[in-house]
Amino acid sequence: MNMSGEFLMPEFFGRPAVEVARDLLGKHLVRQFGACVKKSRIIETEAYEGPHDLACHASRGRTKRTEVMFGPPGTLYVYRIYGLNWMLNVVTDRAEFPAAVLIRAVEGVTGPGRIAVAFGIDGSLNGRPASLNAGLWFEDGLKLSNEKVARTARIGVDYSGPIWATKKLRFLLTPKILRP
């Protein structure tokens, strides 16, 4: 059931995380629960650029938790933070290069943990391709010019040191775009 949007294929995600994070703005996150479909525009993302990025989970090496990040682009990387909230990421770049994009906000839902609750996202999606079969996928949406996109430092990554904590790898729609 493709609700009129065009599915974003693995090739869309097969690029550097910073490009995918920026280009996901204005696209849609879609979740299907049986016959019910929930769809919302992505308005905030963060890029995690790979093993050299000290805020990226893969900077600590290949582990059971990060194994999914080494998979093909378009794979869902879903993990729990602080044992409480599920976080939705999508693997980017190429297989064996662990990079991903965190979905931070969609229209109507701000905060990655709240997105997980609103969209019924949990660990059962970890390692699955973003697809109709998984019940969670991404669809094309607005194409945004650079002046409609703000770039800031990521949130909550102070542990990564002064260089990586201040890199502008968080992307969000400028406030004027969000107003009707």
C-alpha cells in the first residue's frame, strides 16, 4: 500500500550520511499497522558519519549492537538509549562502512523517543530493510532549497569531544517552513 508517495529505495541511502540527513528533510516516515497507515513529514535529522565520527556508535568498533550499521544502506538501526527510549536510525553510505542518520523529529512529534512511541517502533525493526514488508519505510516528499534548511551541532554528543560535538551535522527545517 503506497499512499501516493514514491518509496525511497536503498540507492537513496547509499550516500554519505551528511547528504542523506539533509535530503531526508521534507520526506515522509511511514508506518503500517495492519490496515492502518501513519505518515508524517521528517523535519529534523542528525548524521553520524562513520567510525571516525566520535559521536557515532561505530567509533567504538564493531559490536553486537553496531553490527547492523555495517549492513546495506536503507537498513533500520533501532536501539534503546538509557534503557528507556527506542531510537530510529537508517543506515547510509555503503555496506561495511558504519554510518547512519537519526530521525529526530517529524511533523507533530518532536524527539526521537517520542517518534518511536507514536510510530510503534521497537527493537523488532532493528536490522530490517526500510520497506513495506517491514511495515516501516520512507517516501519522497518536498524538495527543499538550502535556505529552507538550518544546520546546527548535534544534540547530546558532548562526550565526543570538542571537534565532533560542535560539527554541524543536525539538520532541521527553518521555522518559517513549518508554519502553514
